[in-house]
Amino acid sequence: MENEYHVCATCIYFKALRNEKGNMYYTCERLGYETKPHYRFNCWTPKEHVIKLMKKRRG
């Protein structure tokens, strides 16, 4: 079940930011570089609402 949610966008360190031109970019505060919402890294720490959803779906 974890793999269904394991993407950068569900991690506590994922930040979506808008630059001065109005374009969106995504960064990982833990790793310190730009990422994409659908990328996956082994250091994933899910956000609280994702943990609750995973527990709820497990039953």
C-alpha cells in the first residue's frame, strides 16, 4: 500500500513554490534540490494526512 502513496508530493519535505515569473517549481527541503511531484526517493516521510489515509485503507 505504501508504494501507492510514495511520491515526493506526499512527503513532509516537499515544497511547491512560485518563482518571480509566476512559474511553479518544486523542491525537497531535506535533499536541497529541485524535484517533481511524481518522483520517488528512499528518504520519504509521509505527511500526516497521508499516514491517516494509509491506515484507513489498511483497515
